[in-house]
Amino acid sequence: MLDYRDLQELRDSSLKLQGWIRRQTFSPGHEKTLRRFSSWEVSELIFRVNQNTFRGRLAADPSLPSGEVEQDGRQRWFSLDEVNELRRKMKINRKSLMPARPTGKRAIRIAVSNFKGGAGKSTTALHLAHAAALDGYRVLCVDFDPQATLSHSMGLSDVSEDHTVWGILARDLIHETRRMNSATQGAESGRQMPQRRLPTSIADTGLGELRVADFIKPTCWSTIDLVPSCANAAFVEFASAQYRHMNPDWSFFAAVSRWLDALPRDAYDMVIFDCPPAIGYQSMNAVFAADVLYVPSGPGYWEYDSTTSFIGQLSEALEDLVGFGDFPAGKSDFGKSFLDIRFLLTRYEPGNDLHRAMKDAFHKVFGDRMALHPIEHTRAVEQSGRFLSSVYEMDYRDMTRETWRRARSTFDVAYEEFRDTVLAAWDNMEDDA
């Protein structure tokens, strides 16, 4: 017979090897670092300009970052900060290299969500975040998944549950309860209504005193920040049920939305949520806060079936929230509304007959809600998952350039379609959203 003590022993055994495994994945300093980008990548893949034009601009303007030249080659290699400085200072044909962004609007929020484990949610969120950063956008990622794959891929592994989405929910419960208790009640009779009381196990944790920015951690990408997750954050599903009992009027599903609303409007351009493979308190916070819902799915029948179940149960969950609490649930009379919903096929093999048939089936079912460009399964994509890195982080010199280029191109095309979708939704976002 095996019980919790045996599970604890297995966990302790795993923790002993965790440091060794991390050293195989990240740098010798136990920290993930971001590589430099070659002049070829910067010019042709990031800025989309002729390499000779790019080199000519560098030679003509000594104030521009010049990068570094490695001993075994002639190419110059640039850090991400140098790439962004070039983007700010350089114009090609009098055209700015800065990314498009609607003026006067807050960051747009995208939830990557589905029921199915292994559908590519974390891989999709990671690559979209990295591609957006290379495109010049400032990105905040929020890891809602207790498996913490996105957090680990971003180089964050030693995380306290207090600084995860669980901490945000607990902080929101404290703040909302204080707000409700301080509101004027029973004005006609002059009597104060009974106060909502939280147990000391919640009220005295110190979470209520945390600042909004305390949950945000930097990553090795200078323009990407992260609200990380950890295994202990799975406790949020149990804790949130208790929290709702403590204060039935607490609009639990809007906690993360309220937290994001408290951030400076110009702090980020995009906020990307990596959701757990379930509909619970965390995923409901993600979809409620999101402006755009991105649903990745593998190319098999069971994955299609799971996706169908997901959107059905999500619709029922959102219907249950209509009229709940005092938080405005969007601009629609039917509660929460999205600016756009898209389905994205992942792990697609164009030479596989079943995959092609399922691709056609997805398009027939979801029509123009289906992304036109699936993410193809390649050797480099498989390696990126193995080493907790995106294709954009991998050095093309570690494999054949053609292998790396093919893997990058499938994410580049998917990202460009994603960016166009987001920009169109962003334009439709009301200024006071």
C-alpha cells in the first residue's frame, strides 16, 4: 500500500536531482541566458531588410550599436537590447521599424487555453511571446498552469506560491473584502450591516500588503516579464473554493483582471496567458481577463473531440457568471465577451494523411475562426521542447541552418497571423477598456 508518505519520498528524491537536470538545460551558472542574434538574423528575419542595406546603415552611423564579432567568424552578433536600440534609431526608406500599436489603449490580453494536455499550449504561448519580443513588443506572460512549463522555460523554477496567481487571488480577496466592509451600507436605517470577516490564516499572511508589481519577475528576455507558477499553485483550486465560502459576494473570476487593470496602461503591449488543461478558478480568471482567446489543438480526432468539449463547458461556465457579483462582465448583455476567438492546429505534419484530413475537418467546423497556418512538427521544434527553449532561442549553428530555418518559419508564419489577429482586435478595443 502506498500513501502520501511514499509520494513525499518520491518528491524528495526528484528534488535532489533537480539541480543536476537544470544544469543540463540551462547555462553552467544555473540561470537561463539569452543568446545574441547574428546580423543575418537581425536584418533578414527580424527587421526584414536586405543584409547589405543593414550593414551599410551600421557603417554610415557610428552611433548605432555595432554588436560583437566572434573570433571564429565575420558576422556581428547583437543582444536583444541592442536590437531594440537599432529598431528605435534606424529607419528604412523613411519607415520606422517600431511595431504597430494603437494609441491610447492598454495592453491587449490573449489567453492560450484548451482542455487537452499536450495540445501545445505552453509551447504556443512561449513562441508567441518570444516572437512578439523580437518584433519589438513588450510582453507580460502569466503562467496559470501549476505544471509551470512556461515558467521553467523562461528560466524561473524557484518560485514561492505567494507570488503566483494564487497570491493574486488571495490578495484580491483581502482587498475586495476590505472594500465591501468600508462601503456605506444600511443607509436608510443608519445601521451598519454585518462585517465580512476573513480568518487570520488569510488576513495575516501579508498578501494584502503586496504591491501590484511584486508578482512580476524579469526573465532573460529584457522585454518579457512573467508572473510565474509552481507546483504548489495547484492549491489555488482548493483555496478558492474556501475563499468563496468566506465571502460569497467576492467576484473570484475577476481577480486577475482587477490586478491587470492596476498596472500602468503603458507598461506592456501584450499580455499572454498560459492556461491549465482544465476549467477551474485559474483558467476562468484567465479567460475572463482575456480580450482574445487562442485555442491550440493537436491534429488527432481525440484532440478535436476534447476541443469541442472544452468550448462547450467554457460556454456553460461563462453563462453561469452572467449577473454574478458587482463586477461588470464586459460590454455584452450576455456577460463576458471576446474581441476574437481563434483555433490553432499544432504538431501538424503536412505529409500525414490523417493530419491533412483533420486539418480540413477543423476548417469546416470552425470556418474563419481557424488559423490558416498550423504549427508544423519538426525536429528542431521537438528539440526546443526537450531543452525548455523556443526555436528563437536556439542557435542555428547547433544544427543545419535549413533545419533551424524550417522550424523557425512555421512559428514566424503562425506569429504573423497571430499578430494581425491581435492588431485587428486591438483596434476594436474601446479606449476605456
